[in-house]
Amino acid sequence: MATAVEGYEFGLLGPLSGRHGERVLDLGSPLQRAVLVRLLLGEGRQCGLDHLIDALWEEPPGNAVRSVQTYVYRIRLSLGEERSRLETTQGGYQLAIPEQAVDALRFERLVRDGEELRAARQTGPALRAFDTALELWSGEPLSGVPGPYARRHRRRFVDLRLNAQVARLSCAGELGEHARVATELTSLIADHPLREDLYALRMRALYHAGRTAEALAVYAAARETMVAELGMDPGPELRELQSRILTGAEPDPAESRPAGQLAGAAPSLGATVPTGPTASAAAVSDSATLSGGAGQPVASGAAPETDRSATTRIEEVPSAARPQQLPPAPGDFVGRERLRERLRLALRPSGEAVALAVLSGIGGVGKTALALRVAHGLRGDYPDGQLYVDLRGDGGQPTDPADVLVDFLLALGMPAAEIPATPTARAGAYRTLTADRRILVLLDNAYDTAQVTPLLPGTPGNSALITTRHRSLVPPGATRFEVPVPDQQEAVAMLGRFTGAAEIAADPELALELVSACGQLPLALRIIGARTAARPGRGLGAQLLRLRAEEHQLDELRAGGMSVEATFQVGYRALAPDRARAMRLCALLDAADFPVAVAAVLLDQPEQETEEQLEQLLEAGLLEPHSADRYRFHDLVRAFAARRADREDPVAEREVALVRLTTFLQATLFQAMNATEKAGSLAIHLFSVPLTGLRFADAEEARGWLLAEHTLLVSVFSRVLRDIPDAVRSVVAALSVIASSGLFAGPAHQRELERVTDHAVTAADLGEDPALRAQTRHIRAWLAFIRGDMTAAETDLREAIRRARAVDDRVTLFMSTRLLSVVLADQGRPAEAVGFFAESEAVAGAEDDPNSPAHFLQEVARLFTALSSDRAEVNIAAAQHVYEVSDRLRREAAQR
């Protein structure tokens, strides 16, 4: 984070942040943050509108200009009293924030200073400049900021950081800090295995620290990596450095140090190079050969002796070492018979290849329990031993496979003193020790393919079983098995195994409800079993009551060291900020599944970027695929994500996202109408401003979308009506379209719509818009009429008419009086019916007037005809009945 200057400090070298004095700035949505980054890195220069658009999108949307202008306006608001710092210029904008207030700009300045000091041979001040620059970093630069501009600069900053680290270590080496340099380079080389300058720095540091053998081993590791990855030997500079170390010609760094600078503590070459066969063997103990490449110098007599020594060490390992590392299989395991059988077949010893299988699935689904059960069942097929490791791949610090290889080699009988130092050499020794044997390796909780590859046996007859939350982890030749949530019957059987069969037999229906409340997740069922055993007098009914309290659901699913929330939390903490935000906001959708387009609206970003984030959540086991472009949460994962949203996202940000989605759904309904009829009158009365949304080619496509998204519409509208009073009007407009068009397939959908309409009536009564009170009651009355409840319909219609008269809402008055006349006629009250029909005719207006209620009714009729589902015969019959009775009442009114 940048040091406060003029009250401002902006952090770009990590998660984007901003402060003004003690006030944390609200930086807004991801795209708004991308605009801010573009302005901040402009260093006070003018930034054209087109440059801002290019910073956000590869292919700008149609509303790009308006969107950018909105983001700039919001940034200006976030600056508070000093909003004038963001100035509108000719064709663009200019943000007057000093360089010292932006950590990324300070970082670049300090790096330039360090380079200039180093060029002037002022090594000590240069080192301090690089140290100060690198201390500004707090994580991945521009974390969570989308857009091509942020991606380019993210890569640029990462490269600058690496160069600064190399320059800093070069300075430290020149000052004699060889141990520090060698240690810090270990992790840098692991992260950047193809950077030859890093190997060279470490070789020099180790050599000048008196560790010549290790310096030569670094070259061997570098060469093996280059050959494996690039198919070529290291470059001439690295080869020359190896040769100079072998021949004693590598210069002391003090020789190139500027005059007058303090000399380091590096010993002289002749005093530090070990001699003799022992030294030569140690120098190459980490690789099969030190200098197998053509033209590579070899210390006289050393290489042949060293090769024999390495071979002897592996041959001397006791062949009787048979590790038995599998943890106990769960004694209460039940079910999964078909999957267990498929796994056993996949893991049978083969004379052609290593048998590999991968189990993937969400946290808590029982991958490890299943793997252990299968592995124990296969022990007879692998008499030479079983190896096991938890690779901790669900968190932020996966286990280093090089460390696992040490444990495996020890378990296979290799003496600790003989274990090679480099990961590559350890992997070679491991494959040698497992060759011509039958060993089963269980790699639990793996992170990625790179982590497991060194841990796989290399020869046929062996096998490896891998469990992971990451769906893309599939080593070559492996068979992947998805571990699903068990079906209801199997989940009840699991619960019975955990709680005791008597509890289930006492009330099977209660057990089914409890299993459903647990989302059929095995970990949750096991926790319920543990809680039941701890409190036998409480019973399953009490457990169910506590689980039904949604806000406490995750709190109830913990017992002893087991916790559903903690299981999900491990994977959540490993997410990048933008993916974590996507997970939280998508959890606002209390629907069975959702499409990419809807998630993109919630996140306020392009669909392509949204899909990438959702795929990453899928990869992390926190989201599930539903179809080609749809996703879904497990119920408990959604509950976890919703809790994180409550704790991490401001209420205002969540409300803005939901309102944005409601507007989008409202707009899509308008597009559905346009796909069937040019419903100008409906647009006039239901939509106050022009809207965008999904577009449909025809009525069939529009109807398909609306029926597919019924559950989503219901969940979003219910949430908005409950929490966001200012958006009630948009929901009512949308409900008007759905209810009047018959877009609900059958009684179940109608009941859901009626519940939402009840919420809308309550919300309208609590609000200050009297017109909404009339409109919501008319919608509810129409739904009651379809259901055949004439009493309820009459009650709501009379109230709707009363309120419509009071506010002169001609459309609602017309629709409600017309429908009430039909209701009264059906109840055998013709005089009242004709009276209300006459009132409807009095306010109808001309049918060819787009602003008239009569024209509105015509368009509703056309929309209904075009969109009504073939499965909603009752709705069609109700609409036809309204038209038939209306014709009869018109004739009766004329006769009077």
C-alpha cells in the first residue's frame, strides 16, 4: 500500500484498495475499478474515452460509452470533497493523484532508482532501494480487476517484480550475503524454472558460500529441466559458469565491486573448493550425470565414480520395505457400490501401464472415505505396499511434492542421508524404487496435475488413486470419476449407519426431511449422526427443527472436529478475489440453477469474463455444471456463499446487483413481448424507460426462455420484494406480464406465482405508491380467477377498483371492472355485473389509441394467445371465458 500523500493512498500491488485519510474508499464494481486503474496509471495525464473503453473490453458492448461515463461519475463521488481531482477534459478525463500516493508508481520509481545506483556502483543504496520497492507488494497485482489493460499491466508488474528481485539478490551477492541469496533463490527457481540467470545467481552464491558441490548440483538440475522442458541444453553463459567452477576459475564478486566499497566475506577460490573423489561425488549426488551434454567439461575421474556411487545407493535399499501407510477405512461406510466396482476395475494391476484413477467432487461428498474403502479392498493386489499422503490441495498452501518424495523414499527404505537434494533426482529415485514392484499410491486431496505427476509410479504393475476437488486434474492415462451427492435412498441409508437404524425406522418420513435439509451431503449426514449420538434424547426431530432455521444451518452442521462450513472455507480462501466475489453474488440467486447471462448481469461484467470465473469455481469444486451454459450450487455451498456475502459485501452493493438483475429480467420480458407482438401499449404502461435484455427470434424461443427461468424469476422477485422497496415497481410490471400471458405451466407454477404476488401486495401496501396497491391486487385477483376462487377474486378486485378510482389509474380500473363483471356474472349476479361492465366500457377509450385501456387489453389478448403454454389449458379456458362473458354483458348493457 502506498504511503499516504495529500491524504490519498492507493494499493495496486495486491487487491485493489484506496483510502483518503482514515476513510476507506468504495471502489465499486470490478469494471469501475478497471477504469480507476487506467486513470491512476495514467500518472495525471489525460486519458481519452476510447482508451478507457479499450481498457475494459476486447469487444465493447453497445452501451460502452454510457457505462464508462457512469463509472467515472461513481469514481468522482467516491473521492468525496476532492472530487474535482477527476476532471473532464476534451475527449476524456484526467485524474490528479500524485505518484507517491500509488504504490505501483512508487515501486517503478524505486526500481529505476535502484538501477541507476547500481550502474553508479553504489551497491548498498541500490540494495536498499530494491528492498523498499519489493516491500510494497501485498499479493497478486491488480487482483480482481478485469479487462485487457489490467491483464497487460498485471503481467508487466509481475515481470518487473522478478527483475527487481534478481537485481536485489545480485546486489546482496556483491555485498557478500551469499547464504541469503542462495536461500531466497530456491523459491524463485521453483516459480521460474526456465530463467537461467536465477540458476547462475544461485550457483555463484553457493560457490562463494563454500558449498561447491551444491553449486554444481544446481547446474545439473538446470540442465535436466531445460532438456525436459525445452529439448535443449542450457545456454553458453551457464555452461561456462559450470566450467569455471569445476576448474577453479570463477571470480570472486569483489573483483567487480566498485572502488571504495566494502568487500564481502566471500572466501578465495583456492581455499573453498573441495578436492578428491569424495568432493566430486558430492557435487553430482543430485543427478544421474553432471555433464552428459556434448562438450560439457567433467572433473577428471569424478563422473564415472559418482555414477557408480548413485547406482549402488539405490541397489542397497532393502527390497523388503513394504510400507503400509493407508489410514483406516471408515467403519460406517455404506453405499456407492456401483462406483466402488468401477474403481476396482480401473485400478486392477496391468502389465501395460500404471493404473490411474481420479476421484473428483465437492468438499464433504465423501471422496476420501470412498478412496480408502477401495484402497483397502485392493491391498491384496499390491503386496509390495501402499503409500498415502494428504496433499492439502483444497487450501492456499498445497504440499510440495518434493517434500512428499522424501517421505515416500524413507518409507521405501532409502536411508535419509542418501536422499537426493533436487526434486527431479528424488522423483527418479522414487521411480527406480517402485519399478518391478506392485505398490498402490493414494494421493488424497490433490491440487493439480503438476503436483501429482512426480508422485506417480513409472512402471506397469503399480497403481495410483487420486482424490481432488479440481475437475481438470486428470494425468495422462487416468480415468476420472465424479463422486456425486448420493441419491435420497442412499443418503437415508448413510444417515441410518451414522445414527443407528432404530432412529430411521421410528420415523422414515422425518429421516427423508432431515436428509433433504442436509443437501444429502455425506459430511453433513455424518455430523448429524455424531450430534445424535452425543444427545440421544434430542432425536432427529429436534435436529431437523434447528436445521430449518436457515441463518443457523451451517452452525448446526458441526460436531467435534467436523464442520461443513470449515470444509467449504478452505477452498474459498484459496480463491482469487474476483472469483470469491462471483461466488458470493451468484449465491443471491436462490434458484436451482442459473445461466451465464444472469450471472454476468449480477457481476456487472461481460459474459466471457463471467464464464471464466464460473469455470474456475467449477474447477475448485464450489460450483456444479448443470448444462452447456448453466451452473448450480449445492444447497449447503450456496448457504455458505450467502453467509460470506452477508459478512463481506456491503448491503448496498448486494442490493444494486439485485436491482440490476431485476431490471434485466424486466427488459427481457419486454423483448419476449416484442418477439411475439409489437406490444407498444404494454410497453407504455409497464415500462417507463427503454430497456435492453435478451432478445428472441420468435414466440417459441421467448416462451422457452420464460418457462425455463420460472424458478429464477420467482426467487429474484421474492428477494427484491422482501429486501428492496425501491424496486417493487419493476417486479410488479414483470408480474403483470407473466400473470396476464399465462406463462406458468400448471398448478405448481401458479402457486409459486401467487406466493410472489402476495409478497408484492404486502410490499405495495407498505410503500408510498397508491397505484401499485391497485395493480398488485388486480394481478392477485386474476390468478384467483384462474384457480376458480371467485370469492378471493371479488375481494381483491373491489379493493383494486377503489384504489384505481382514487388515483385515476384508467388501465387498472378498466381491467379490474371488466374482470369483476365476469366474476359477478358467474355468481348469478347479472345486475351488478352489467354495472361494472358499463364502467369498464366508460373508461375503455378507442381500441386504435395506443394510450387507451381498450388497446392495452387487445395487446394483452394477443400476447396471451402467442405465449400461453400448451400445458396450461385451464389458463386458456379462463381467458376464453372472460371474452365470451364480456360479449354477453356487452349485449345486455346495450339492451338496458
